[in-house]
Amino acid sequence: MPYRSSRVALLTPLIAVILSVGTGAARAQEPYDILIKGGRLLDGSGNPWYYADVAVRGDRIVAVGNLAGVQARQVIDATGFYVAPGFIDDHSHAGPGLATPELSGARPLLAEGITTVMVNPDGGGPVDLVAQRAALLEDGLGVNVAQYVPHGSVRAAVLGMADRDPTPAELDRMRALVKAGMEAGAFGLSSGPFYAPGSYSKTAELVALAKVAAQYGGVYESHIRDESDYTVGLIAAVDEVIQISREAQLPAIVAHIKALGPHVWGYSMPVVERIQRARDAGLEVFADQYPYTASSTSLTAALLPRWAEAGGDSALQRRLKTPADLARIRTAMVDNLERRGGADRLQIASYAADPSLDGQTLEAIARARGKDPIDAAIELVQGGGAGIVSFNMWDADVDLFMQQPWTMTCSDGTLVRMGEGVPHPRAYGTFPRKLRVYAMDRHVISLPAAVRSMTSLTATVFHMQDRGVIRPGAFADITVFDPKTLRDVATYQQPHQLAQGMVYVLVNGKLAIDDRKLTDGRYGVVLARH
């Protein structure tokens, strides 16, 4: 009897193993939903491409390798194409557009191969992330969305446009707002101390709020206090980000890294050295970048001193009508225009009061009005302000920043209706441009490194589990692009043109681009840090 019992005990797990193997085999024989065959796989790691098939079931990648003979409901022939993870844009102003029925499908983003965007950068965006999530999901999403808690908006909610330090009680209220955002799933705290009202904050305030984000495993992202020599200077502004990383003990990102204007051209080397020293000392400091030599901001932010904006727009307009204040503002504007390289380097992107000015330079507008460029700029600010494209970077700086292994790719782009204004072309062409121009044509970086900067690096920095890579178990965010036709088409004068070369794009396992055609599917989700 004991012998019989022990034999049954031995047979029971053996039978279970046989049944398990049988079940697994039966599962493996089930057809995959999508099989991508014959492509050159750039898996996001930075390794050179290799031939591999990719199988998708549901929203996940389930097999990678030689999958000859397996069955799938849809087979994609990727011969001659590259297969890569979906691109992650870690600094995007697409949030407002994605929350509208007209733009929620994210067609320009998908045409670039973008499958995930991070919104509320530079310290701007809504404070209530729960409400923003609901608005984003209301009409469906063409891409995945991750959220930042925006410091500038948090400060404005508590202090308005006041140019002063918060009281202890006010700082506690700001901490509570950051905590609520992090608990709602935010991936970190964004800041823009170059812009009002973020510019009115001191480093200690940013450290205090970054510490809240750190408690939830978040990051700190910053449009730094000065990308040129407006105030503290580029080097000191980068040092501030490093200081916040050190004191708040969290990863920190120098947003859209650049050396802005002739005064600081060539400063890329000392900036790179600063960041590398911080990393060598054990700090997680990163950067992101778009592959253009022009930036984009508001005319007010580019030319006016921040003290003039204290109290909000009504206070600014009063100062522009007060002779003594106007004289001080004008003096600062002269310096700032020279800092930007002159009136011929500022192009109007959007001016609601007179859209006929969109696409014209400040110099051309001033000439047509028979005015000094500074006076023409003041008139535009008095008319409601304008968005601008600012041509202010040096190619050598762009290249050096791009070559750093800690530099991610971002667009810093908006999402607007086709034909609306003359926005920066980065909104349509960032990711294909980096691949085509900087990797495949100019060889500033290698193609595997470029893909890594758009995928696994970003997912690693933000702890996005199972995204940014192609491997079994990862989410099926996948791009298949044609190296022969891949290119950005958008220009500074005609930006509203979709990028070319994306043959297939999958978002969470569903085809958002199928054989070069946008499907208008809305397969994105709002991601949560936890």
C-alpha cells in the first residue's frame, strides 16, 4: 500500500507536466494575429540590425526569431524594410490636440512612427491629470499618452503670476498638487523656469517639488532657466538641473538641449562635459533633443524680460503703455533680439489677430510697416502675441548633443489642424528626419543608435515597462519603415505635410498604418507610472 501511494504521488506531477506541455503546444499552434516576416530588426537595444520575424497576439509580441511555417491571421512581408519598436516622444505639446475629436487620431504622429507621447512638458498643461485623462480618452487615442505634472501650472494655481517665493503654507499646497498628479499616474514633474511663472521660482522650490515626484519613482524634466545668456547663462542653467537631480535624488532631463544664439555657439562641449561628470558621479542626468537648428516659442518669451510679465497679461499690457516701463522693456528687447540673431531669424508661426503674417519674418513685417523691428514686435505683443520659429542653432552643437548616449529624441511639437498657422516642421518630421538626415545620410550617429534614442533609452529613463523594445512579452508597438522612401517632407514655409516611409505602424497590437495607409484606428491608451 505505501508503494502504491508513492507511485501515484510520482505519476501525478508527471501527468500534470504532460498536460501542461500539451496545452502549451496547442497554444503555440494557434494562429498568431499578425506575423511580420523577413524584415531587418532594429530591436531598440542599439545592436546592429538582424533578420528576424515578429509574431503578435493581442497587444503583445509573443515570438521573435525564425518563425518559418507558423500560421497567422495576417502576414506582413517586411522584406527590404526595417522593423523597430514604436517611437516614444518624451517631450510633446500634442496633449491639447489629442483631447479634441478632430485630432485625437494623431495622424501626423503616426506618420512619423510615434506610438507614445509624453504631454505637459515645460511646466505647462492642466493640473488635474484625472480630468485630462478623461478628456484624452473621450474620443479615443491614436497613440499612447503619458503625463507629466506641470510645475508652472501648479505654481500658477497657488500663486498666480506673482514674482515671489511661496510661503511655507503655499509650498505645502504645491506639494499636495504634485502628489495628487503623481498618484494619478504621472511619470514625473516638468518645469520651465525660462517661462513665467516658472521663472519666478528659485531652485529650492523646484527641489522641494521634485522630491515629491521622487517619492513615486518619477523624473524631473526641465526647459532650463537659460539656453543662452539671458539671465544665469546656459552652463549655470544646466548645473541647476544637475543640482536638482542630486538634492531630490531622481533622474533629471535637460529638455530639448541646445546652445541658443550666437553668444553661446560652441558651448555644447562644456555642457556635455558637465552632464558626463554628473553621470560619472552617479547622477541620472539625461537630455532630449529635436534634429533641427531652429526652435519655437512665443514672441513674448523670446524678446520680453520676465519682470514685465509679472501679474499676467493685463499687467504686461499696462506696462507696454507706461513710458518708463516701455523704455526698460524696449532696452531688454534690443538685447534679446540680438541674442536671437536678429529680426530676420524670427519667423511668425501663428498670429491670431492677423493670420496673413504667418510665415513672415519679423524683419519683413517691420519693413512693410516702416518700423524698427522692436517696435513691430511690441505691436504684435499688444495685438495678443504671436508664436514664432527662431533660427538660432549651430550644426556642430546639434551634432555633438545628438551623439551622446544619454540623449533621447523628442519633437517638442504641437498638434494642430492641417493648414492652421505655419508651425515648426518638427511637429510633422522629427523622427523620420533624424533617421534619414542624421543617421542614414550624414552619419552623425548610426541607425541603431538613432532608433535606440527613440525607443529603449526613453522607456528605460521613464521605467515604461515592456515598451521601447521588440522582444517576447513586450507591448506590440511596432514600426515598419522603408529606408528608400523614409523622409520628412515638412518645411519651415510649408510644414503641414505628413512624413513618408512608414509602411506599417502597430499600436498595442493593432494596425494604425496598414500598407502605408492610415487606418484611423484609435488604439492608444493613457499610461500610468504605477
